[in-house]
Amino acid sequence: MKEIKIETKLRLFEGLGELPIDAFNLMQSAINARTKAYAPYSNFSVGAAILLDNGAVVTGSNQENASYPSGLCAERTAIYAAGAQYPDAKMLKMAICAGSKTNITQTPIPPCGACRQAISEYEIKQSTPIEIYFMGETGQVAQSLSIKNLLPFMFDKSVL
Ligand code: THU
């Protein structure tokens, strides 16, 4: 028997003001996208924004459905829109902002497992890392330099 240890790394910024300007601007797009969430069932709204290497910014927000599993998270709404609209562009950075309508979220909210899997698909496809910034409504902003830090030991096409 052998034990393996997997390390991961995140950076924490004290607030929006500490972010590099491009990440700050992208987070503003995510914050704006969050206002367009359709979340009448969970009252939890999420906005995501993706910066592409052609300069375009593609945004998304969570879209819920009375048939709950038919809804989609903000991150996948954004990443599938980016993939559909700009199939040849590389994704450089993604910003995510999330929070509940009923209480103020002050800690960074990471993307769910399914969204991590979707992000990993595009990172592998383009062979360059996608930087991910995520936050709650206010407070610290976390940064992951690659999806690999959020999804270690990932399932990918190499095993198919
Ligand atoms: N949600 C996202 O948009 N992104 C995530 O990574 C986690 C959850 C949405 C889905 C649902 O509309 C609401 O937040 C509550 O789960």
C-alpha cells in the first residue's frame, strides 16, 4: 500500500480593491451578471464572467427551473455560452460572485463540482490554465491559478 498526498494552492485577496485591474473589471462583470440570475426557488444568485484571449467577456448567471435539475449554474451558463460563441478562443480568466438573498455571504463561494468538471474540459481542450476568482457578496476574493487546484485528481479524456 502506498499513500499519495495531493496538494492544492489558493490565493486570498482581502477584498475587491486588492485585485489586479483586469480581475477587478472581470469581477465587476460577474457582479453585474449576478443581478440577472433567475433564482426564484433557491434565492441564491450567482454571476460568472469569462475573459477570452480575443478580449471578449462572456457572462452567465444561474437559471433555475420548476423542475429543479433542469436549471443550470452560472459558471456553466457562461462557459457553454463562451464555447458556443467563440469556439476557437482561449479562456484566460473566470470571475464568480455568489450570495443568498436572505443573508449576506462574506466568504468566497467556490464553484460546485459539476461546474469544476465543465471548466476542466475547456482548460484541457485549450492546453492553458484558466485563472478563477471567486467571492461571496463582499469580503475576501479567492484565486485559483488553474482548475487543477479546485479539482485535483480529475476525470478527463485521457482515460476514455
Ligand atoms: N449555483 C451556481 O450557479 N453555481 C454553483 O457553483 C453552485 C450553485 C446555483 C444553482 C442554483 O440555482 C443555486 O445556485 C443554489 O444551488
